[in-house]
Amino acid sequence: MFALVDANSFYASCETVFRPDLAGRPIVVLSNNDGCIVAANKRAKAFGNIMYQPYFQLAKMLEQKGTAVFSSNYELYGDLSHRMHTLLSQFAIEQEVYSIDECFLNFTGMQHWNFTHYGQSIKQSVMKQLGLPVAVGIGSSKTLAKAANNIAKQLPELEGVLCLSDLSPAGQNQMLAGLNVADIWGVGQRWSKRLNAIGIETALDLKQTPIKKIRKQFSVVLERTVHELNGIPCQSLQLVIPNKQQIISSRAFNKTIRDYKNMQQAVARYIARAAEKLRQQNGVCKQISVNIMTNPFQSTAQYNNWASTSLIYPSNHTGHLIERGKHCLKRIWKEGYEYKKALVILSDISEPGIMQYDLFADKARYSNNKKTDSLMQVIDKINSRMGKGTCRLAAEGNNSKSSWPMQRHRQSSRYTTCWKELPVAYLK
Ligand SMILES: [Mg+2]
């Protein structure tokens, strides 16, 4: 048996944890630089098609309807996510963290438990200890657990918990008949259109389609989904998170950049951020790419270009990577444009220690030797304790209020990760 626990409108729910006064109000959360709407609670979603729409177009309407609008507060969401997953890990022998706000739990060996009841206690614990609303779906495969979660969110009478196995076969089918085939895990838009064309509209339709037909017309992956809908598990929990093959660091600037020095600093800072992530997954990279672009939505002169370069020896040292990144920037830089965005990609990632030295290898400089490794470790430690960018390379600039930090005018406090922003319980 598997459970899928998923938070309801996670970002919007995080905003309410320390703001009980927001109860009952519509809430939306904006993307970086307050560009688009990336999250909304149920009340805000009821205004119609607002997800991923530019904020400035809807700002007036949202204000008129009393909506609370927030800039993304990734520190808060990340910390609450970590707390939620830690709490949920105590409810099963195995846990797969699937995304920032959802995880699978493995209930193997618990056959005699009352799962609907257990699901309710999971839901209540998360609400009581973290103030976050979640839904719990339980089934005999991961696909069924996902489907059950989806249905539990749609039908208020289920009170956020559905265990399909606790229903009769007819009852299970009735539930699956109410679920759109496009909403099944792994089906998506691409397949749902083709499935609709041959008369498969709901999860129940797909469940009852002969396997042979699916194999012939679609793929093995969809065949697996059909098995899973029939309660035959084809996938176990992924307990080890695969490392990223590519690390991207990118952001639009608050103000456009016109001079080379500012751009160099911006690129250096993105590289530093990416290098930190690379070290977190204990990887080294061999390839670095830099992209700069003007704002395509403006009528000013347009320019957009890329450059990539290989490192002779794979590295995760911020200094080495910035040096190569600067080299890339030099090749693509053109004066006279108003740049709006820069992007950095670290790729060809491998584990440290797997490399071929050559006769002329300057190990001290390019390989990951003890001295540079421990320097990076110390920098990472300082920054994780004292805040991002506290300790940085001179190339990143010494002005913490440079012209290109993110625009986040409506950010809530970092209640759980910053001493200065702890919630105030009583103010005289
Ligand atoms: Mg969610």
C-alpha cells in the first residue's frame, strides 16, 4: 500500500501559517521579480483563469476583491517543506520526497491498519504541528495513491482523505469514473488528447482498456499506468534522489544592465549560486555556459547570445568556475544594449575523483584538492549560517545592494529561518 500526501495550495498555505488574520481571504503568490501569478488558494482560483498570468494585468481586479498578494518567499516555503517531510517520514517505513510539497509513503507490512483513519491522523498532525492543510490519497499502487489524492481534494465530503482499498470494487470504479484521464499521474496533455480521440475520457475508462490495445497504440509507460490503475504496482519508491545533470541559475534583473562590470558581477553571482548547489550534490562539472539577453517584450534593440566553455579538469570551485564564466561573457558581450537577464548553466556533471590527469596537470589549480575543497566548505558553512552571500568572492561585487537583486516588494517575513523576522506574538 502507498500513500501520497500533498499540501493544498502549498505556497499560499505557507503564507497563512503565521498570519491567521488571512483566514478566508483569497491569496496569490508571485514569481521572481513579481512577474506572474504562480500560486493561488482556492478562493483566488475561483476568480477564473489567473494562474501564470502577468500580475500587472490582474493587480487591480485582485485588489478590488481583497486579495492578499505576496512575492515568493522561498526561504519560508523551503523550511516549511523540510519540516513537513520530516514529520511525514515518521508515519511509514519508507518515504519518497516527490516535490516541495508532496511525498509518497510506503505502508508495506501494515495491511491490518485502518488506512482511512490513519490518513486522517496524518492530516491532523500536519495541521496541528505545522498549520498546513494536506490531502492524503491511499491505494495499492503509486498511480492509485496519486489518483486518490486528487479525488480527496475534489470531494469535500471525503475531508481530505481517500483510501481506495477501503471501498468496494464498485465504489472504487465510481471514484475513478469521476477523474479525468488527463489528471492521471503520467498521462498529461499529450496522451490525454489521443486517448480522448479513441473514447477514453476517465480514469475508469483507461483502467478497463485492454492492455494489448494500449501497448499497440501507445507505449510501455502507459501500459504500466494501466496496470497500476488495476492495483498492480509497477513502481516502487525512489528512495535515493538522483543528482541533477544540469544546474541552472538564472534571473531577470530588477533594472536593466548596460555596463560590462555590472554584468560581470551578476554573472559571477549566478555562478557562485550554481557552484554552491553543485557542491551540495557532491558533484563537479566540466562545462559552463553563459547567456545574456535584452528584454524581448520591449521595443528597444534586441540581443541574445550564448557561449560555452569546457574546463580542463572538472571542478566545483567557485573561483575556477567564475574565471571560465567571465571568459564566456567576454566572447558574447556587446556594448550599447539594455540587458534584462543572464543565465548560467553548469553541465557535464560527475562525481569528484573521476578524472584523467595528464602530464601537465596543475593539480593545485584545477583538481579538487584538499586546500580549495576546505575553503569552499568554510564559505558554504558561513553562508548557510549567516545568510546567502555573506562570504563571497570579490568578483561578485562588494555592494550588497547592487542594481540587479530581485524585486520582491510584497515578501512576507522569513518567520522560521531569520532571527530578526521571528513572528511577534504580542506587541505592546
Ligand atoms: Mg500541492
